[in-house]
Amino acid sequence: MEAPTSGNFSHKATFGFELEFLVLFRELGVADPLKLERNGQQSRPAQQIPEEPHGLAKSDDGPHEVHIKRLYHFGGEIAKKLAEAGIPTSYRDKGHPKADEAPYLDRDPKLGNFGDFCFSSYKENTIVPEETMIWTDPAANGGRMAVRPETPNGYFWLGFEFVSKVYLYRDFDSAKSDLEITCRVLRANYLVSVNAGKDAENRSSRCATHVHWGMGGAEYDLGTIKRILTLMWVTEEKLMNLHATWRQNAGKYAALLQKGTNMARNNTSKLPGWVSDLDKGDWIREMDQNVPPVLQGSLHGNKPKIQWLWRAETVDDLARLVGEASKSRRASVAITELLPATSSFGGKVRQSQLNTVEFRHMQGSLDPALIAAWIDVTAGIIRQCVDLPPGEFSSFLADVASCVSDRNLTVQELLFKLGVARETCMIFGDFNQQRLDEEADQAISMFLPEL
């Protein structure tokens, strides 16, 4: 592991965020205003429900064609609204670059440095379709691939995702200002839902908020990745108290490290072969420098899982350990964008190497203060893993582990241990947790019980 440089994080760190949300629209000719019912009382929504334009779909279009045309039209309208409010945004059919958008993919299929990204799409905000929530699959004869809201006749939901441009960490205040405007525009102009939905057996229609952290496009040191995963393995369960209740037991989509990953479930067929015989090697010395003995010897499912993280020889090994168990897709801490673009790893969905670590814990939200607070928490996590010398990191990890194990200490104390600013902690402390669970307002969104 390379020796950390003091202040490395503050000078080099870059980040971006993704906001998933659902928007309600009405079909052409539907004039009756929508009425919402809550506690036996009916009321009209404050927002006007946009109407599908004449001629958007042809009479012979199937469900999938109609769906795609609606996404393209209304996605473009949403992007236009944001641009008019001072948030330059475009609509794209994909949230991340396609292989042919990288001009030097064969030679250097990476994001590049902050000033000269190979993928220009990361220099602007985009609205993209969020197809995992509402998606019509042409191969399934128009069948839905995911749970979606039930609506009155003449109305329909579309799922979108706001993918932010890349920000330098030192421009965090600018990002917060952009975030506030973005959330305000979406809430004011559309009837949106961010947590309505439910988890089916192997899918989810819940919205989420994702945060990506990079080091200006440079590759993470392997030891730093191990630090991040170790720190999150120790703290994740307690940190989930910051989020909606339905996210706290995630075992499928964005599976939590100690609940739904290959290493958590001892999923032998997808784990590196060496987990049954860790043997000796330089990894022990590196672990001794960074991990206190009390954690080295800790067991999960009768296995020394933290030792597994430090035994890993490659990013591919780590991706196999923390991949979601059923499909090896991205779990709560996603590292697939650290893999080479040409990687054959089953959970890698894009031919790119963005060199970012993705935090996928947070529920959907259009509350700018809450989103910014979670970004700040993840910044604190990355900062400690990037900047601290080995001995200091080991002491820090021991202190954090002691806080986590003490049931009398709250998540607020944990945030202080992580170095999170007091004003950020206060945002979580003042926020009404029950509101997160009520976001799925039954007066706005009802979901089909058979799914």
C-alpha cells in the first residue's frame, strides 16, 4: 500500500450523485384533474400533471414503443426545466457512457483526469430513464420487469434518474447549491414519488440515491479499497439507522455487506478459491499495520471475513467478495467501476473504468439537505481511508469498532468518530425518520399486490 499523503483527499477527490424518482403523467385527452385521497379526504395535487402530446405514439405502437417514446419526450422536458432554472442538463438514453463514446477505449478505457475526461458526458448533468423501476420488456410481450404504481385510468408513471456532473470535493458548496435548485424544480413542477414501491422476491421498485467517489480519475490503491470495505463492514449496520427502515435489511438490491453479499452468505461457488486456506504472505503484514487485532480475529458466520478482505490480491477478488450473492451485481458498496473496462466479471454492466467507489445505501430523496448530509458522511469515510497513515488508521478503526459495539452509543456518536462535521450530524438528528417511511404515500402511489 502506498504511503498516504496528508490532505490527499481534499486536493484530489471528486464526486457525483444519482437521484432516482418517479413522475406522474396523463394520457392525451385526459382532462379530469387527478384527485388524491388521504384519510377519507380528497384533494387535488398542487402540481399540474403534464399531458402526453398529440402524435407522440402511433396506433400500431406496442407497449414498449409507447413507453420509450414517452421517456424520450418527457425526459427531455424535465431536462429543459432544469436548464431553464440554471442547472444545465440534457436527456440521454443511458446514464453512463457507451463503449463507442470513449475515443480511446482500446488504448485507455478509463475516465481520465478531472480536466480531460475521456467521457465528456460526465461534464454535464443528465436525465436518463430509470428502467429498473418501470420497464416494458419487448422480449416479454410487453410484460413489466419491475413493480410499478397502480394509477387511475388515463394516468401513467415514468421512472427517471438525475445523474449529476462530476464535482471536485473542494467545490462541495457549489454542488449543494445545484442540488437545492434541482430538487426544488422537480418538486415544484411535477408530482413525484421517491420511495413508493415495494420489494418483490427478486426485484425492487424502490427509488434510491447513489454517491460516487473518485480521486480525480486516478486509480485507487488496492490497500485503500481494502480500508474502505473494512471500515464499511464494521460501521454499515449502524450507519443504516440514518436511512429509511425499508433499506436497513437489504439483502438483494444494493445488498448490505454483512447480509446479502457473497462473503456474508459464504457463497462458495462465487468466492475466490483461497478463502478455505488463507495461507501466509505479505497481506498479513499489511493487515497488521491497518487493522487492530480485535477485528482481525472477529468472525462472521464462523469465518474471518475481515481477513478475507486483506487476503485479496486483486480488485477482482474484492469484487467477488462483496458482490451481491444471487447475481454478483453491485452491492451497497460497489467497486465494479474499479475493474478494467475489459473485465469479464459477471456483475460489471458497463465497458468503462471510472475508478469510483459507489455508495448505494440511501433511499430515494429529493430533500437537498438530507442528500448533501449523506454525501458529507461518505466523504468522511473516504477521507479517513485515503489520508491516514497505517498506524493511525488502525487506531481510528479500533475506536470506531468500539463505538459500533456499544449499544448505548447512537449513530450520532459514530458520525463524530468518523470525523463528520457537527452541522451535518445535526441535520440527521433533526430529521423526522418517520417521514422517510411515509414517503410512499398511499394517496399518491399504490402498487400492484401480485408483484
